[in-house]
Amino acid sequence: MIIPIRCFSCGKPVAHLWEEYCKRVKEGEERKKVLDDLGLERYCCRALFLGHVDLIDIAARFRKF
């Protein structure tokens, strides 16, 4: 749903990098270069970003009665 605050495996804080990552990828920059520039070197943190699907906008449309 939303990006985790920390990496599940190593515990490195990653949530503050998500918006910058999304912005740069939408502008057409290569994902590998963006991850390198943001300082995500461990494969667990990189996998967290590459495998994340942002569904918060879809889930926010529904509300519980």
C-alpha cells in the first residue's frame, strides 16, 4: 500500500527517498541510476523500491461504512 519506513531486511530508513524516486522515474530517468544516486546500494533496499506497487490512491477511494 504505502512504502515502509524502513527496509524489511536491513532496517535502513528508506521512506524519505520514495517521492524523489517516483519523481525522477516519471521524468524518464533510468531506475538504476536513480537508486544509485539516492544511495540505495544494498539489494534488499533496491528490491523494496523496485517491487513496490503504490496502491494508496486506489484504496483511498473506498471507505468503510
